[in-house]
Amino acid sequence: MTTHLALLRGINVSGHSMIKMEALKSALEAIGFHNVQTYIQSGNVFVDTDEQSGAAVGFKIKQEIFKVFGHEVPVVVVTQGDLERCFQENPYLKEKEIDNKKLYVAFLSTTLQGNSMNDLKISQFKPDEASIDGNKIFIKYAVGAGKTRLDQKYIEKKLNVIATIRNWNTVTNLLQIYKERMGNDLL
């Protein structure tokens, strides 16, 4: 069995695409996923399955959500390694007195090429900062996520990808859960 973490984009936000986590868990168990575990209402779902491909797991989850709940919900599947690399590669963690509440990670549906930072045109969002690392964008908001135009919609439009953003606290907790599920050392 392989454990996958599916990050659902845009559910339970401002009254849109409402899905109760218990109902989601039941729907995913009904189609053969095992040990289904959700974390907070924003759509973080761990599943165990014999399927190795994260893309196949994401597609199956997306289809089931549409079938059962009627919502078109993009899904990005990440691994434990993806989360661990967030801690190793986030350039903002090296800054003195960094405020973790201003750190976010945009998880992307595909790995970006080297010229993607130019496509993002991050300089127009100063003092917000961003750094692309493969299938992730590390973001440091100057004021906060609610007061910027550097959001998931902008990233998707400029880079032609599916993106879902999680705050640093959520990334930390998701890695902790992954490690507990896998029996690894804790953070």
C-alpha cells in the first residue's frame, strides 16, 4: 500500500464547494481507498491504495467528488518527500526572525521549467516574495495572504498549472501526520 496526500483546491471557502470531511471520507472509502484521513476543512486528505501513481489517485478523487458532491475540484497529490523538501528548500526559513505566519507554499500540478520565474513576474508584487522550486512555489507575503494579488488564481493563469496554496502551519502539520502514518521519526 502507498500513502498519498491529496490537496483539494477551493473547497469549503467562503461558502463555496462545501463538502463535509466525514462525507468525503465515506465517499473515498466506498471507492476502495483505505485508511482515509482528513486534516482540517480546507481539503487535505490522506489515502492508502495499491495505486502507485499520484496523478491516477488525484484523478480518481476528482471524479468521485464530482460524482458524489457535484463540485469540479482540482486535486494535487503530494508525497512525504515533497513536504520534506519544503523544509529543506524553502529559502525564507533561513531568514532571521522570519514570521512563519507569512509563509505559504503553492503546490503545483506539474514541475516548472527554469524560465517560469520570469513568467510569474513576481517583481510587480513587491514587497511579497516568491521562489520557484520544481513543483512548488515558496511564498512570503509582506502583509498576508488576504491582501495580495499573488494568489492561486494568478499563479494558475500565468503558469498554466493547477495550484493549491497551504500556509506554513498546515505544511508542518501535514508532514507530521505523514510521518506518523509511515512510522517515521517525528519533526
